[in-house]
Amino acid sequence: SESKPWAGRFTQATDAFVEAFTASVGFDQRLARHDIQGSIAHATMLARIGVLSQKDLHTIVGGLETILAEIERGDFFWSVELEDVHMNIEARLTDRIGEAGKKLHTGRSRNDQVATDIRLYLRDEIDGLCQQLATLRAALIDLAEREADTILPGFTHLQVAQPVSFGHHLMAWHEMLARDQDRLRDCRKRLNVMPLGAAALAGTTFPLDRHYTAELLGFDRPAANSLDAVSDRDFAIEFTACASLVMMHLSRFSEELILWTSAQFAFVDLPDAFCTGSSIMPQKKNPDVPELVRGKAGRVFGHLVGLLTLMKSQPLAYNKDNQEDKEPLFDTLDTLKACLRAYTDMVPHLAPNREAMRLAALKGYATATDLADYLVRKGIAFRDAHEVVGKAVRLGIDSGRDLSQLTLDELKALSPRIEADVFGILTLEGSLQARDHFGGTAPNQVRQAVARARAQLAEE
Ligand code: ARG
């Protein structure tokens, strides 16, 4: 059995269950590449300040690079006895290169090491997520441009409210995702601070050049307080909060797709490749992908609460509790990446059913507000106009007609101010065109929003 790096003060072997219970190597091995990246920078700095010889540095870097290659080939044996990714790699290094390997951990603790690894790892992952979000946004922008003139019934309370451009609706999703991406970039800023040099908790007796190590690793600066550096995981919580917001947005998107692909709405068709069938009902085509994304939102929210609870009331500085940060964080990342992948693949293939959307908008008295606004322009107070239009809607419902199908005489009976020009504003197109201001749904405004979003994406 491999001897533990910390075995010196112990007289008993570790209990077999305790060994398995305390080990994290089963899941933290995914930090290997960043662990090695951090070790190479640490060693480089140690050599610069004269704590390591150039020869030792050379041997250490060569050894770590070989180990990274072994890990990436799947040739590395991960030992539970060596507890975690850090001790596994360090022990293997000493196996391979001998004495020099034993010097790597000078002026370092696993506490500042793990805090650094997670930050390096998460920083790369955030960059990848931002890429995914940008791709999804670009797909939404393209679709919005194509559908700027498509008329969708807009809903409040899931009751038809006013007609909107389908492109406008798609651009609403784009706005949400743009903020999500911005939040991730912001989270990355606070995360990009280096714990190394904090050692176990108090700093180290070696004259480490922390600014130099930080620079090597692309951190903005070394963490200003050693106790804080090793113990807080607020960056992981902040990230999971950002991830939760993305998932919340994707769950709303999903909910709409699920409704819209139902026969009762039939606004949109999903490609067969993104749906599954039923083992019993031959007619079924189920929107499993959006349903799963909707469900997985709950899982990510759970991780957010889990991480908050993990950190709650922990005394300074490092506690073993913190080892529990990894699985929720990793699962959040895996889940979010998969959901974004599903959406980036699916969105370009959404097939809108323009006729069904149009009919649904016609059926819902969606231009009632337009009629009320028309009466206001003819000199009637809005409250009175509201009442008149309510009666017009009643007449429509009772006689099975939409507002534009009422006769001028019928309308005039409700208000003598109504004239033949009313029919222009009662059309769905007229309703959209009339909302021609910044942020409004007029197709012309949607095209401007599309152009702005494209410019913004290109600039980011
Ligand atoms: N595997 C540990 C973690 O993830 C590394 C730090 C361990 N430090 C310690 N003093 N036991 O938190």
C-alpha cells in the first residue's frame, strides 16, 4: 500500500472505510490539468526566487508534462490511498523523477493548491460557456430576423393579450441570454484572483513572489488575505447562481416550446431528431429535450442551495467540508453545457407554423387595445374607451366574430366617434406597425434590434 505523504505523525494505518470516505480523487481528478498548470507556475516561481535550482525546475516541469500526457492518454493509475488529485500527481512525480519531486510542495499547501485549481478550471469553463451562449444568441438573432414579420399572439396570464412579432419574442430570449453571458463575464472577474502563496492559511516563511506566479497563471492579482484565499468558495456559489439564472431562462424557453409544439397550439414544430416517441402510443412525438432542460433547471438550483449551505457558518479558514464543493460545481457545469448544446443545436431547426400563430392571434381579440387607443385619439378618455371596446368584444364573442368582422354600424352604435378608418388599426399587421418605438414590436424595430444585437455580439 502506498504510504501517505502525511503519515509521519501517525501510528495507525487509516481505516479502510475512512480512506474511501475521505477520498476525493474519484471526482477531483478532473482538475488534473489545472493542478499541473498551477504546479508548473509555482515551481517556476520557486526557481526564480532561488528556492529551487534550475536543474530541479527542469526535472519537475518535464516530469509534470509526462504525467499530464499519461493522464490524457488514460494511462494514469489513480490511487484512493493517495486521497486526491493533488497527492496522486505529486506522488507520481516523485516516483518518476526522485528527489526533485519532493521539493515541489515547498511554500504550498493543498489548501491554496485546490483553491487555485478550481479557479483555473472554472475560468476555462466559463470561457467555454460564454462561447456557447454567444453561439445560441447568434442562432436566435438569425431566426428573429427571418421571423420579424411573423405574427404571434403575445400572452399575459397565458391568455392572448396583443399581437407581437415572433422575431420580437425570439429577441426577448436573446436579451435574457445576453445578460446571462454578461453575468458570467462579471463572475470571472472576481474569480480571477490567485490563492497560491496563502499556503495552509497563514502564508509561508519563503519569500514567494506571488505577483509573478499570478502573472504566469493569468490571474489579475494574488489574493490579498491568506485566510480568505484558502477558505472561501463564494466564487463557486456566484457561478452556480449565474448558472441557475441561465437554467431558469432555458426553462422558460423550454416551457414555451413544450406548449407551442402541442397540437392545441401548434405554433412550432421541432425536428424529429430532437424528439422521441412513446413505447405504447404510436402517434406520439414528445418534446423530451425541452422537457429535460426544464427539469434540469431544478437540479442546478439544488446545487446553488447545496453550495450556500455548505459554506454557511464555516469558521475560518479551510475545513474539509470544502471538498464537497466539487461535485455540485462539476454537475452544474456538465448540466449547463449539455443544455446549452441542446439549444444551440435545436434553435436553428425550429420550424414556425406562421398560419397557426396568425389564427390564434385573430381568435383572441388581440387588437382590442388598439381600438381603445384609437378612441383616445378621437378624443375619448381611456377609461371610457376601455368600456366601449369591452362591449365590442362582448358583441364579437356573442356573434362568433373577431373585432374586424363587426360592421361599421355596429361599432358606431357603441361609439359615434368610430369611423371607417378603424378597420386599418384592427388588423394584426396594423397593431404591430403601430408600436414603432425603441423596444417595441413593430417589425421595423425588430430588425433594428437584430442589427444592434449582431453588432454587440461582434464587439464582445
Ligand atoms: N481534496 C481536498 C479538497 O478538495 C484538498 C485540500 C485538502 N486539504 C486538507 N488539509 N485536507 O478540499
